[in-house]
Amino acid sequence: MEPSQTIEDESQPSIASVTRRIQRLSLHLIPLPFLQRSPQLDMLTCAKANKQEVDVASLSSYMRGRHREIQEKIFDFFNSRPDLQTPTEISMKEHRELCLRQLFGLVREAKIKPFRYVVEDPAKYFAISEAVGSIDISLGIKFGVQYSLWGGSVLNLGTKKHRDKYFDGIDNLDYLGCFAMTELHHGSNVQGLQTVATFDPITDEFIIDTPNDGAIKWWIGNAAVHGKFATVFARLVLPTHDSKGVSDMGVHAFIVPIRDLKTHQPLPGIEINDCGHKIGLNGVDNGALRFRSVRIPRDNLLNRFGDVTRDGKYTSSLPTINKRFAATLGELVGGRVGLAHSSVGILKIAVTIAVRYSLLRQQFGPPKQPEVSILDYQSQQHKLMPMLASTYAFYFATQYLVEKYSEMKKTHDEQLVGDVHALSAGLKSYVTSFTAKSLSTCREACGGHGYAAVNRFGTLRNDHDIFQTFEGDNTVLLQQVAADLLKQYKDKFQGGALSVTWNYLRESMSTYLSQPNPVTARWESEDHLRDPKFQLDAFRYRTSRLLQSVAARLQKHTKTLGSFGAWNRCLNHLLTLAESHIESVILAKFIEAVQNCPDASSQAALKLLCDLYALDRIWKDIGTYRNVDYVAPNKAKAINKLTQYLSFQVRNITGEVIDAFDLPPYILRAPIAMQSEAYSQYTQLVGF
């Protein structure tokens, strides 16, 4: 010890120790400085395999999409504003206020005005939404509530008078709003909503009422603290002169002011309560709304599909309640499209962090030799490489969905509307469920370090978890897909036309359902197994078998159980059918993306990923193919071996493949995903 040094008195902490403590706490509250990707990611490769050359710039360009420029503008804005970056530790109240400031900063300072793109250019809107959600998922959801749900309901369910009155206020955030559909007792069953809007012909107003506790609007984003308006879904009730006294015209949407624009206090008859702390998304102020005889002008009915005249007569171009309801919900599928698209963005972040850590982390090895990267272990490759391939597959599938949705908004083609409705339901359900499971797998793949909050998996997992529920419960959405498939199946035999996405069913009822060829069932060459025709035929064969068998089962059970009972008896079968169909769509779009890629090295990398995605899915359901002799035992064994080999090959280009996502350091911001110098800062979190 130097003469000038003294031993610190533990009861009287020195200035130095206090300073260290403050620095340590600040690391928990302030995001870590962002570090560039390390050359180690390129160096740590398996020497045993011939590494495929990949032009990262070309692959990244192919993956960027048309709207990368505006995404980079968003990333740059938040990277330049540390005061708007979400810290690791933050209270619910602080997070909510930060989320609001982030939204105002995005719109009023960065000058990102997304509202007009909701209808004019949905692809650009979803690109903005993905970037915003990458900053903070809570911000992404608050953004979506304001523009896609509240704003989208005004644009899609209202008419010119509503757009003229509310557009600017929604666009510049003067009119922060909510989307009040879900009730305490009704979520998925929207037709069962109990909130009532009764027309008063004397005052020319609607009276909004919550008839019982079960009808309280629940989980309403923006309602607890910030919202000023709400689109309220309620049963439109008209007085009549017959014995009933009233006529229920079904669920309609109404604009209801909930807070005073000047004082921000709840308006008369509006009761607002806070849903409180949630598992995730605590930057979003979810609240509960009760209405006690709240009067709104007749003009506040969003009247695109149904209107009420001054004398209380109902008018609509659609003849039935069911058709009006279907038209209303059909205009709201944009939320599902957005969630599927955003879920892929979250999966990109998680798989990038996990793969980079796995490349950098070294553990064990041959005796008296250096330790090896944990991604060189087959078990780690088995966890992460098919997931990486799936991320690419989902990206191309959701890009296709966005394109079809954009086309639908321009053409309003009735057949396309139905196609997009079923496709968005299936992809939202399938992708968000996969991402939710993958987030846990990524955390586990990073061991104890994955459990540190600063490495993001906990926040990503908790914030994303609800994606499986809102905008349609995933199990319910898959049933919608199955129902549509059965309708297509029935129409096929009645001479009807099949929608675009379902076209393959035209031939599947004959070609795919014939007895499997005993010769091709035994083919096991690599060329054959990597042939996209074999892969897609296998996916579609499985879907066709499931469709034919469940149709027969439903017909059989309906005779004794009725239609509802038969559906419930076959429910798991129906869910498997829907998932199988969506997997067929995903693979078809991936194969198209590979074929359309202009750069040879990028195309080769994508082909490798596509083959891994296809064969991994076939292997995971190999029992189905074996049961019907579509795949012989020797071929099943060959599929398993080739899947492992492809995982190994993907591992060798993993650095390039994840770099092609082009995620800036601020978005990743997990120390375990950065270069080794990050660990020196990471260790400071615990006081070294």
C-alpha cells in the first residue's frame, strides 16, 4: 500500500466509492454505448467446411425493401437523442411518459408523418411501424393504436366528413385516441359486444351506455392516461313503433370524446380506470372505460357501411347485419398485417443477438486445444439455424402479405378482400406464435447472460407475448383460416373459382391425393431433396390430406353432434390444417424470392436457407409423411441427415446472413451481441 492510501471506513463511504456506485447505477439506467461488429464474427468459422461466399451488400440490398431510407431516418433520430432512449430499468409511470415523448419526438421533431400512408401507401406505413417498434415495442404499439386503430377506424369506417374533421388532429397528435372494441366479457366474439348506442330522434344524438360490468371496455390502449377520443364499438339500437319498441342493427363504430381537450379531465358520463402493471408493454397506458348515458352527435357514427337519417331510419348498401359486420371487420385487417410484419422485425433482433453471442462465446474443446465457438456444437446449430432460416422465410411471406393488402386497399376487389383476410389471420397467428417460442429459445441459447435484462431477451419476450392475443387470438384466427379452406374445398366441388392463395387446391384434390408413388417415396439423393418442387409438393400434399380428412370427419360428426359440436370435436385437426396451409404459403413465397434474387451469391445463400427451412419442417412432421408412405424409411433418414448438414452449412455463412438484416447497433444494443470490448462495460454493471 502506498503511504498516501488509506483504508476506507465502511460506515463512512468515501467520495470515490459513492462515485463508483453512481456510475454503476447509471449503467442500469442509460443504454450502453454502441459498438461496431467485431472481426471475430468472421474469424470464428468452422475450418472443416468449404465456406460459401456471400456478397453481404447485395443480400442486404435485396432484403432492405423500398422504404429503408425512412427507417434509417428513424434510427438516426433516436440514436441522436439519448433522452428518448428507453433505459433498462424504468417505472411504469416513467415509461408511459417516455413513450409519449418518443411519439411526439418522432412526429413533431423528426417530421415523420405516417398517417397518410395508412391508406395511400400501406407498405411504407408498415416499414415505419417496424422501425418504431424496434426502438421500443411499447412505442410501436402506442404508434399503432394512434394511427392504425384509432386513425385507421376513422379513415376506413368513416366518410369524408370524418376525415375532414379529424385527419389533421390525428396526424399531428393533437387528437390522441383509442380503439375501444374489447369488453371485459367479450374479446374475440365481437358480435357479442354489449355496449349500446341508442338513437334519440328528439335531440338527434346517440346515447352510449355500458349496461353491465361485463360490458366495460377493457385493455384499451391510450385510455388510462393520454387518450382524448375513442372509437367505440357498440350495438346500434333504433326506437321503433312496434311491440318490441327497439331494433338492434348490430355492432357499429362511433367516435366518442372521452377527455376535455383543454383540461384533459374525463368528460361527463365517462369513467376511466387504469388496467395497471402488465407482463410487458408497460409504456402503453391500457385502461377501462364505462359509459353512463354519454350523448354524442348523430354525425359521430362512422357511417361508411350503415347510417341513420335525421328521422331515425337506417340505411345501408349492405342488406344484412352479418354482411355489414364482415365489411366492418374486413377494413380492420391492417392491424393483423402490421403485427405479423412487426413480429418478424422482433425475431430478426432476437436471432441476431443469439447468433452473434453463439459465434463469440467459446466453451470446451478437444484436449489441450483452444475452446471452440458454441455455435460449432450441433445442439446449438439445431436451436438457431432453422430459426434463422425461418426468419428469412417469414420476411418474404409478410412482404407478400403487405403487397396483397396494399393492392386490396387500392382495388377493393371482393375476392382479394377475402383472400387477404384469411392470409393475414394465418400469418399473424403462425408468425407471432413462432416468434414467441423463439424468444425463449434464444434466451436459453445464451445461457446465464441471456437472463440479464440489458441483453434484451426478457423485454422482447414479455412485450411480444401479447402479440399472440390482440388483433385476434391466434387459436381463433387459425379457425378462420380452416373455415376458409373448407369453404374453398366445398366451392371446388360446386364449380366455383378458387382465390389466388388457394390455387394449389385445384390440383391437390386429384394429383396430391392419389396414392404416393412408391418409387419417388424412396428417392434420397441430395438433388432430389433440395428440389423446390419436391419440397412444395410435400407441403401441399400434407395440407390436402388434412383438408380431405377433416372434411370427412366434420360431415360424419355433424350428423350426431350438430355443426358446432362437430367443429369442436375436430378442432385440433382443424388447427393443424390451418398451420399446414400457412406453411405451404410461406415456403412458396420463399422459393419465389430465391428465384427472383438477381445476385448469384445472394441467391445461393437464400437457396441454402430455403432448403433448410423446408426440410426442417418436413422432418419435424415426418410421422405424417411416414404414416401415408409419402416418405419411405430410407428417405426419412436422408432428410434428417441433410437437415443437419444444411444447418452446418448455414452456420458457416451465419455472420453474413445476420449482417444482411442491417440492424444498427442502437437497435441491437445487447452487450453479448457486440465485440469483446463490450464485456468490459458489461462487467461494470456488477461493479468491476
